[in-house]
Amino acid sequence: MRLLLLPSALIPFAAAASYTCPPLGPVLPAARASSAHPAVQRALATFLASLEEETAGFATSAVSIGVKSALEDEPLLDFHYTPPRRDARGAQAVDQDTVYRLASVSKVFTVLAALQRDDVVRWDDPVTKFLPVLKGAAGGLDGLEVEWDEVTVEAVAVHVSGIGADMMMDRGQYEGDWEALGLPPLEKKPACGGFLGQRPCAMEDFIEVFKNRRPPVYPAYQTPVYSNTGIAIVGLVVEAATGKPFDQVLQELILDPAGMSSTTYPHPPEDLSTLFIPENDTIWNWDLGVFAPAGGMYSTTRDMLRFGDAILRHRLLSPAKTRRWLKPSTFTSAPGEFVGKPWEGIFSANLTGGRPVEMYAKSGDIFAYHAGLALLPEYGLTVSVLAAGPEISAVVPAYYKWKLWALLPGLVRALDEAAWEEAASRVAGRFEDAETGSAVTLRIDDGWGVRVEDWVVRGFEVVPNLGRYSHTGLNKTGMEPNPNVTARAYPTGLKSGDGKTEAWRAVFDYFTPEQREAIDREAFHANASCLSWGTVDRVTYGYKALDHFEFVYGDDGRVEKVVPVAFGVELKRVEEEGEGGARDDWGRSEEL
């Protein structure tokens, strides 16, 4: 095996190519009015045309899809399809206020309620603290039963409790020639389920089955197994901790603050003319009983987009708690997928041509009803997919996934293009301080973030001489500048109270293409040369990092001043005659 050796003076600055390895998260501020950008309009028009063509063949299925940016008041897309045949009891015209069953999308609300009441519900509390009736086993073999004291609120919320997945659809409670399929006769048949004529399961049924009869799937925290039971327990924990019925908790903590006036739990709206019911459907009002926290909500496109906005605008949790919520908790065996609280997440570089983007989503399916909610925090984007009917049910693996696959690649690239063009006019430019002989050029090119060029402070050129800022490079006046070093700046999300000053961080790229290739070729995992997360804020002077910039915006929305914090200078925008400081050669011109 060949070893890649860098001069010791350069090691603090060793980072992957900034094109392929920016810090995780936004690389530019999101465009403030992306709906007006031609690329975004084209992407949405293409998706809309495919929806219209697809749904034209639906005889009995309704579809509602909404897309919204948290930075704008109106949806980017609002599509609804009313099938020619639908049940006379329900909605006859499908629109933004038509109600659908959410099924398992309800789980997001349940876990959010627990997070909101972290004053009485701690993530590492065992569920037996709130449900002491689960303590103790029914007897039998140690290690082959649920160790309930080891099952925490976190474990049930993120599907790693190891407990059984469900009890609503146990085959033994339904008519069928099960013995002909090799199954033995049951001495004690399941007594509840909520479907096909069976009564809903009550708390007593749940305790009896999961304490005495239902073995675990795995030990707690070993591997994720999707579990309706786990989220039902979260709902029971919230009720026990707050002393309030779960529907009251939802109303007070989520539905009212988010303005979700048409959302109901655990029953459908009283006015059935607002509820879409597929032709001759019998499950529109099935009661899920104790499992309602896992799938008992009803909502509209308007309300779901409001919910996404409320999350992304931090109206339901503080900014820090929202960011903690929107993080992976564990991983599945499918590369690129993760499990959150209780998100079904995607971590993929395919949307952006190489840069990883996180999507936090939740699907829901209950017979003819299908729903999906997806958030892309980096873009402030919410996607709601609500649908019902037999044509939708025939889609595998899930209708909402196919719609996200069709929508997001084109839309995300268009949003990136809108952000690039806005950054070219608002951020890019030349900034100088003639008194100290300091200057920097910010350029938008074909890479991620903002290219930092011609950075001179008090007459000293910074980027080619980065090695001089290391302990081992100190006072090495004979060290030759490295013209291949590049620097790119990225927004951190840190802003002043008035929003006019933003903190950005630079990533310095010191690897040559050959060095990156050598690292990635030898490593047993992808992108081993991507080291940016370990290089930020590493070199400081007076406890201020050399990679720390502050961008100060003027009243016109453009950056008017750049402050390299560690260097103690303020660089003001140099206005170019006739260009207002946004010269073509500072901005990105080519198509994505």
C-alpha cells in the first residue's frame, strides 16, 4: 500500500476539494423568492405536466400535492385531482382544504408532542416510569422477553426498542383457512384489531398482549424495526406525563400554534363533505383505538404545508431543538437511508450532483389512504402528498416516494441555480480597505459556496501562504507560496439579531487532485478524502479563527462589508461603474 505524505506544515489545512466536500448543510443562502426564478418554474411545470398526464387515467383515486418554501407565503405548487367516481358521502371537489387520512404520518406529531414536553418526558426515561404496569415479565426464559426497564422513550420513538411491530393485523383474529397454510389452531385468538369488523384495541388489550404474549424482535437499541407499537407507547407516555388526553395535547401544542384548523384526531371531521372517501370505501372512519397515536390523524394539504412551515420556522420547537430533532438517530441496512424521530430519512448526493443533502420524511398507508410529508431543511422546503383510491394503492413501494423521485431532482437543482444567481448579485464582489492595504474578491463560480480569491491583508497574500500560519511554518520566510491552494466560504446559519450580519466559514483545499485520488483509491469507504468537518476552526489567532468571516448586508440586501475576523480589518464593497458592484466576472453565468 502506498502512503500519502503531506509536509507537516500543511496538515492543519489538509481538506478535501471544496467542490465535492463542503461542510454538511447549505452552501449558499436559499433564494428569497425562488418561485420567480425561471429554472424553478420550469422544474415545477415539468412535474405538473407529468401529474396531469398520470392522473387523467385515475377513475376513483384523488391526489393532492403541495410544495412550499418557508421563505414565501404562497405554495410553489398546489395540485389537486378529483376523480370522476367518488363516494357520495364525501368531498365532491378536491382542493387544498380536502381532508385525507394521514395514517402513519401521524407519528411525526406524536413524537413532536413528546419533544415539546421535555420538561416532563426525558428522552432517556424508561417507559416503565410512565407505564409501570409493564414492569415484570410473564415468566419464561430470561433474555427472550422484553426487558421493559431498558426500553426508553427514545427507543420507542426511533424504532429501536426491539418490541413487536404491531397487534392490529394479527391474522388469527380474521376468518381464514390458516391451518391449511400450516399454522396450528389457536387456543386463545386475538380479541381486537380495529379492522374488518374487529373492535379497536384498548389499553387493557395492549398491556395484556405486550406484557404477557408478544416476544421481542431484538434487544433494545440493536437495530431499527418499524413499530406502530412504539409510537403508540409514545402517545401513552405523553398522556401519563401531562395528565391530559392525547387529543388535547395535540391541539394545544401543535395544531393551534401551527394554524392547522382542519386537522382532526382521532376521528374524521364532522362535516364529511370535506373528507375524500373513495367510492364504496368502508375504512374512512375506522378507529385505531390505543394505536391512534401511530396513525389516527386526518388533515389537508393546506394544513400540512402550514405544519412544515411551523417546523422550519421554529414555531413548534426552539431553533436548537428543531435542529436536534432533524438529525439521524440510527441507520437501516439500505445505504443512504436513516431513521430519525420518527423520520424515514434520506442522505443522498444524487440530488445535487455530488453534495449530500438530508431529507426528513414520513410516509403513511392504511388500505386505500396514502400520505407523505417531506422536509428539506437546507432549502426550507416542505412537500405534502395526500392521495386515496385503488389506483394509488396499486403503486409499489409507495406513491409518495415515486412523486418525490419525480419532483426533487429537478427542483433541487433549480433551487440551487436560483441561490447561485442571487448570491452572484448579493454576495459576490470586490471588497477593499485602502488604508491597510487589504482586499478580497468573492466569486460565484461552478463550485459550491463562494470562492475566496485575491485575499490580501496588510499587503500579505493569505491563501497561497496558508502553510505559514502553522506552528511548523512559522517564520519560514523561505517557504514558497502554493498557487494551487483554494478557499471557499459557506454560510453557518449564525446571524445577528437584526439579520444583517452573517457568520461564514472558509474551507481551505490543500490536496491536489492526485492526492485526493490516491486517498480515495486506498480507502475502504467512499470519499475518504472528504475531511472538511475536521478542519474548520482549527487555526486561531487571539482565539479567533482564520477561516471566520462576517458578511454585513446593507439596506439593499447586498453584502456591503466583509470582515475576516481574525485579521481585524473591515473590507468595504468597491462599486464598479455601471454595475452596482455585481460584475459579470464575479458571478456564475453557465447553466447547471
